[in-house]
Amino acid sequence: MSITPSALTRAAGISAALSGLLYIVIQFIHPSDVVASITTPAWVIVHILSLSMAVLGLAGLAGLYLSQVTKLGLLGLIGYLMFSLFFILQAAFNFAEAFIAPLIAGVAPQFAEDFVGLFGRYASETDLGPLALVVPVGSALYILGALLLGIAILRAHVLSRGAGILLIAAAVLTPVFGLLPHNIERLAAIPMGLALIWLGYSLWSTVRKNAALKEGRDERRSQDAAPTR
């Protein structure tokens, strides 16, 4: 099988859609952010899925950006970089939650619980130092990155406008959901996940349609260039 820009871009669309799907599913199976959960198999599985979601999201965003790089402009570049940095931060944090937190839960249970409870907005009883910046920095990258990228996608007129609007709406709704209890706040992931699924499908279908049109044009040129008898 030959590797072409078209095939890689379609794969990026699939990656974005899978990332969005995992993002939604994880919210409904995520264990409580308490020390009793950290050493359970469910905890490791969920955070491996979260790590996969972040990696797939990075690949998907790269395809979304590169497929329309000439039309997204500076605003799109800033949004892409910020949103991608969020997924990088998310991947690092998920790796620590899946593979490091269970190892320290037995010897430093309070630190482990405070660490994994950062996004659960639990009051920390230990000094987490610079780790405490994960939440404000990650939130800013997530909200502003998605917002700017969504606006740039609308202006580019390449992918679905509905998907771009949903990405913007998801970014705007996130701080609103942040005012609600954490179990309800998780629902903010649903519109963001749906936006990633929609954008991924839009990228995949757009590239497939353009490839089909190009094949049709090439075939007509070949027919026109064929000698007549």
C-alpha cells in the first residue's frame, strides 16, 4: 500500500474522530479521583484510554491544520499550537496517572490523591509546587486553543462550518460547566468530543471527495489524449 498525503490526511481525520469518541466515553467510566481508585485495574485502563485519546488528538489536529494551512492564517496557527500543547500536557499527565500514581499510592497516599485530584478540583493537603499549574495552564490552552482554531476553521471555508461552530461552542461552554459540580462538569466533554468527531469526518470526507474528483479529471485527460482511429 502506497503512503500518500491523501491517505495520511484521511488517517488524521479518523484519528480526530476516535479521539473525540474516546473523550466522551471516558467521562462515563472514569473512577473517582481518590486513593482507593488509583490501584484498581479500572483506573489504569481509563487512563491508558485517556493517553490514547491525547495522542490521537495530536495526530488529528496535525491533519486538520496541515490540510488547510494556507487558509487558516496566523489565528489558525496560534489556535492549533495552543490546542496541541493542551493534548501534549494531557498525554503527560495521563501517563503519570496511569503508570506513576499507582506506584506511589502505597508510600505517599495523600500526595497521590492530591495529584490525581487536580482536575477533580479537590483541595490539596500537600504542596504540589509547579504541578498545581497544570489545571490553569491546561484550561487556558484548551479553551483558547479550541476557540481560536474554531474561528479560523470558519474563516477558511474548507471543512464543515457546523463542526467549526460546535468547536467554538464547546470552548465557550467549558468555563460555564466549570461552575458546576465536577460530576456535571464532565459533561462539557460531550460537545468537544462531538466537535472532534465531526471535524474528523469532515476532513476524511473532504479529502476522499477531492481525491475522487482528481481521479475523474485525470481519467478524462487520459481519454482526451488517447489517439483516435
